[in-house]
Amino acid sequence: MSDESAKLTFNDKTAALARRTGTIGPEVVDISALYKDTGLFTYDPGFSSTASCESKITYIDGDEGVLLHRGYPIDQLAEKGDYLETCYLLLYGELPTAREYEDFVYRVTRHTMVHEQMSRFFTGFRRDAHPMAVMVGVVGALSAFYHDSTDIADPHQRMVASLRMIAKMPTIAAMAYKYHVGQPFVYPRNELTYAENFLHMCFAVPCEPYKINPVLAKAMDRIFILHADHEQNASTSTVRLAGSSGANPFACIAAGIACLWGPAHGGANEAALNMLTEIGTKDRIPEFIARAKDKNDPFRLMGFGHRVYKNYDPRAKIMQQTCHEVLDELGIKDDPLLEVAMELEHIALHDQYFIDKKLYPNVDFYSGITLKALGFPTTMFTVLFAIARTVGWIAQWKEMIEDPHQRIGRPRQLYTGAPSRDYVAVDKR
Ligand code: SDX
């Protein structure tokens, strides 16, 4: 929907800026003709006030702490559904019927194996390489193994590439973990659910049968749901920008993984657990709160704050509940890290600095404690985030590619460098 509204006049040139209204959330001012009509660029380096696209996939209300996937609240999806159902919803826009769900699970399940040659690919890495470095490399190389699903103009190849990405990420992630710990790779098993399969590929060993714990598998599945998609975050924007050039989906997802790795983004779950470990005991919390408030100290409370949420991240609440379920199931009483985390949250939420800046725990604050209890090393935490977010990246990439108005993304700049000047010979400098 759009209607004529703002006009911007600059140096006797005027641009008519159409106001567009979405289904819910902030309206936008369409500035696409601004430069043509006035010679002006807009300036918004962190994109705090910029909508980069139109999307129907995910909506976040940061002030209310609301997260909807195709209109369905995250807490309902996490409580009532499973990860592959959420994948179907994100990709196709509607919850699947029983038949559609069964067919989708069947198709994803039968794409979980990777080309056998890929297992040799891993041997080029050092065993102590960070698993995220391995993921960037191996996922980026997928287009070297699956040439038959890289033509983005072919809807069938796009669908196959999408299924392959969603299906193979857990297998590749488990291989990265097994390589890291020096254990043999474990093949996927078609009779297991998505989360069961991942836990089995990570923790089964050839010497004995691996027993799936349904409580832990359900927790793993819910963690995947919580991390599936999140509007135009940094890594999703990276995938969209890479895809806008026509790059194949495997290369675009590898770009998303690289961006997710940053501690300000998906790397925060690893950084948050490292921070809780460094704090160690409740009595040291005031020292770290003071550091977080000190403008001269670059330290930030990892797992706190968010560009969009200025209220509690709804995923963090569900993650905290999941954390308690996992610790209870494993009989872990009085986990010192959980004690520190809960006390830190309590103190921060009552501290005027955090209240004024609307800093609340985000999805990464409790995930690390949960993943550590499930048996993962901290270096695998962001890898798990990448597994879950692959469907969001793919759904957003698919939406962009299928947009008939899609063009290559090419931002401009405010240039503050040297004006034109002539070359000076080296003996004259
Ligand atoms: C994810 O975008 C998404 O949707 C991401 C994500 C997703 O699902 O894709 O939700 C996943 O990345 C969650 C965020 C994980 N990152 C962290 O937990 C790292 C710690 N958080 C911060 O680095 C920060 O809060 C960001 C990066 C998350 C948001 O940064 P912004 O929006 O650019 O905010 P800012 O850096 O401008 O901070 C605003 C103010 C600053 O103070 P002033 O300069 O105004 O005085 O708040 C302060 C900051 O110093 N601040 C913090 C803080 N976060 C912000 N102070 C202490 N601790 C923090 N964590």
C-alpha cells in the first residue's frame, strides 16, 4: 500500500517521497528516487532507520518484545511445533498440513548425507581449527560438489539447493565437531528426527549404541526454532546482498556464516559463556557491571542488548526455561554459571544504566549454559546457531530472488577523503 506524502526540497530541487504502509509495524518513506530528484544521498551507516527490503517472513516489535514468523508468535511455534515445521512455514508462508509436513520431512531427511568426497575435504584443516572457520570453508565449497543446484534462475534447482542446505548443515556441523575432537564421522540416520539425528551424529561413537534422550532432543529442536530467523539482521542482510549479485545459494550461506561468527552477532553465545566463566562467582558481578558502564572500557555484557529489542527478547525467556529443563533432566543442580547468569540478569535489570539504555538479555544469554550442558564445547555454540539460521537465510534469499523488482544491492557513501590531486614522483615527496 502506498500514498503520496512527504516532499523534500534541497537546493531548489524537490523529491516526492511516497509513504508506504505495511501490515503491521513502522511505515516507510520510499527514497529510491531521492538522488535522481535532488542529488542527495541518505546517511544511515548502521541502518538503524533503514528498511532494506519488503518482506513477509518475520516481524519483530522491539518495544513489545514480540517475534512473529509468518504471523505466528515464536512462543507458540516453540511450544507446539517442531523445527522442520517452522522451516516449512518460513519457506512457504503457511503451516503445513499433515501430508505436506510428512512429505517435507521425507525430502529433507533424504538430503542429509554429504558427498563422500567431502569427508576428505576436512582433513586439510588443523584439528584445533575453530569449527566456525571449518563451516565457512566447507559450506562455501558445497557449490563445488553440487553443481546441479546452483542455477538460481531455475525454481527446481533453487528448491533442491534449499533442501540440501537445510538438510546438510547438521551433518557438516557434526563432522566439524567430530573432526575437532578426533572422533570418526557418524552418518545421518533416516529414522531419527532432525534434532535426534544431529545429537546422534555429534555424540554417537562406534564402540556402543547411542541412546537418544527425548527431553534433550526436544530441547535441541526448540533451540533450533528459536534461532531460525530474525528479520534483516546482519547475517541475513549479508546473505541478501550476496544473493543480489546472483551468487549461488551455497556461497551466499557461507557469507552468512562468516558474518554470524562476529561476537556482536551470533558469536555472542560463545562470548557470553566465556564471560560468565570469567566472572566465575556472584561476588565478582559488580566489577563486570562497572566495566560494562565504563565508557573507557570496551567490555560489554555479552548476551545483553539488541538493536531492535528494547524489551526482553522473547526468545531469551524460552531459552531460560529450556536451560532449566536441560539442567533438571541431566541432574545438574546449582550450576555455578546459571547462578551467575541469573544474578547478573537480576542486577542488570534493576540497574539504572541498563534500564535507561533498555538493555535486556537476548537469545544468546542463556543459550551457552544450555549448550554446554548438552555436551557442546563453546567453540560449537555459533555453529549450532548457523545450523538453525540456515532456513532463515534461505527463506529470505528465496524471497529476494523471487521478487520481480530485485536488483543488485549497491549502497553509496558520504566521501570525506582527498579531493582530486596529481601524482607526485617519489623523489619529490
Ligand atoms: C544477535 O540483529 C539481530 O536480530 C541479531 C540476533 C538474531 O537473531 O539475528 O538477534 C542475534 O546477534 C543478538 C545480539 C548478540 N550480541 C550481543 O549480545 C553482544 C553484546 N551486545 C551489544 O554489542 C549490542 O547490544 C548489540 C550489538 C547487540 C546492539 O548494538 P547497537 O544496537 O548498535 O547498540 P549500541 O552499540 O549503539 O549501544 C547502545 C548503547 C551504547 O551506549 P552509549 O554509547 O549510547 O552510551 O548501549 C550500550 C552501548 O555502549 N550497550 C551496552 C551493551 N549493548 C549496548 N552496554 C553494555 N553491555 C551491552 N551488552
